[in-house]
Amino acid sequence: MAEGKKIRGKAQETMGEAKEKAGRATDKDDLRLKGTAERVAGKTRQAAGEVEDKVKGTAEEIKGKARKHK
């Protein structure tokens, strides 16, 4: 699940970058701003996926330690 978030986030970030560049090239501020928002949302989605991975890893580590101490 977290891998999917990271992949979708990277795709969204890439599309946002493309829209930003297109907006700059055509001098369309609305397209550039939409691209910026999409790029930032993509980075946020990627970060959420990474946090999810870390939380799952930590939870598994804690479960393993709890099993050892039983």
C-alpha cells in the first residue's frame, strides 16, 4: 500500500512539474500554479508513503521484541 502511495506521488509530482514548465513557457500563471500545487501534493503523498513504511517497520520491530520477552 505504501509503495503505491509513493509511486502515485512521484507520478503526480512529475505531472505537476510538467504543468509548471508548460505554464512558464506559455506565460499562463493559472497552469503554472496548478502545476505547483500538484507537484507539492505529489511530494506530500510520497512522504506519507515513507512514513507509513516506517511506522509499519517500527510496529513489526516492537512485535518481534515483545515475542522474544514472553
